[in-house]
Amino acid sequence: MLRYHLGWEDAEGRPAESTGKRLRPALCLLACEAAGGQAERAIPFASAVELVHNFSLVHDDVQDGDRLRHGRDTVWSVWGKSQAINAGDALLALAHIALAETPHESTAAASRLLNELTLEMVEGQVMDIAFEEQTDVSLDAYLAMISRKTGALFDAALALGAVAAGAPAEMVAALGRCGRQLGLAFQVRDDMLGIWGDVDRTGKPVAADIHRRKKSLPIVFALERAEGDDLERLQGMYGAGEPSAGDVAFVVGLLDSLGAQAYSQEEADRHRTAALSELTDADLDERAAAEIREVADFLLERDF
């Protein structure tokens, strides 16, 4: 199950190539180099972050009832929910084993940091699920949620890279803040793709997040800005069952009329700018910092 989820094998155990973007471990290695270390020193930390991320994905698919991820059947849809929970738990245990594979004197501090930010990520997931039952989620509350659910692990990736390099606390904190803002930009872009993404690129149905009645940033924006009958219909739809094709078309049209896509893009740009500001203010190796900037650009331009 783990090899399947990680994209190394298909469900029959045959070799496969579907490994995802691997952004978090890449950022961990780049952060180590940017902080003056050798990337190899950060490999156990990068592995741990990626395994924690995948633990969250396996459980998230169970909680959301998602049958597809990157165009492949999810673990629970192949092996059932009970086994998927076991698979997620195993990934979390492997993350701690990976972290222990390093001889760093900083392993204990790194373990605490990763555990604290994993807990914050789980808090964000709790908030996200709670929002499903609410019709009055504010933009501030939504951004606070994704700062935890998505931002925390990006924070961990860059901060742990700096820890692996033996960087001072101020640099560790600055790279962590950079990661937090990159995580926010990543999630906002993900929210946009969940509504306006190309099915051939995302591997998800058109307007997938609307079909799931997911309160992503464009929807929360619409709930704050819509008025009258439009607001009443939108609230009613997000409190009911499976939306009809007409409901989905209504929501897409309402989002367009309110400028939700432009707002979301501005929000993603804002967090990218904040992330790059943290890089500029820190005393980093310029080549590696430039590569982190390239990743930041990718986060806002990606279509999958």
C-alpha cells in the first residue's frame, strides 16, 4: 500500500512512475544549501517531511471520500478505509524512523520541531472539516486554517533544512516563515485549480471542489461578497447534498461575476511576495536562494 501510494508501484505491485511534485523535500534540501550546508545532510529530514505529508494525504482521502489522487485510485478506494488508516499510520512512523537515521546532534530539536508542526497541520485539518458544517466561515478564519493545514509543513521543510545546516536560530526561523508563506501561496493556487483547473492536467473532474462542496478560498470569498438571492442559494447549496449540474454552473458563474479568481490570484501573489521578503532579509547562499525563488514562481504558475 505504501509503495502504491508513493507512486513506485501499481496496485498489482508492478513498477510505476507517479511520484507527485516532491516540493517539500526539495525545499528542505535547498534550504540546507541556502543556510550554508551540504544538501546530503538534510536528506533524512527531507524524507521525514515527505513521509509526514503522505501520511496526511492518505488520511485526508479517507476523510474527504476522495477516490482519485493525481489520476490514480486512492489507497482507501483500493484496499478499504481501515487499511488506508493503517497505511497512513505506518507513513507517520516511518517519518520518525527517517529522522532518526541522521547522526546530527540536532536530531532531538528537529524531531520536536517536526512534531510541533505536524500537530499544527492536524489542527488545520480539524478546522477544515469543521468548516464543512458552517456557512459563515470568514476569509481570516480560512487563511488561519490553511496556514496550519498546508503552511505548517512547508514551514517544517525549510526550517529543518536550516537545522540540518547547523544554522543559527534566527535563520531557522526566517526560513520557516518563508516556508509558511510559500505553503499559503501553494494552497491558494490549489484552490484555484480545484475550480478552474484543466482536468487533463489536474487529474480531477472540472470544478471538482464545487462538486465536493469544499469551502475553498474562492467559495469563502463568494460567501462574504454575495448578496440577496445569490447568497441564499449559495448558502443553501453548501448546506445540502450532492450539487446538481445546474448548481455547479451557478456557482462558477457567481464566482466569475464577483471576481473570485482575480482575488485568489492576488492573494497567492501576496503570500509569494511575503515569502521572498523573508529570503531577502536572511543571510543566505544566493544560488540556493535563487532556486527557492524559482520554486515560488512555480507554485503560482503550475497547472497541476
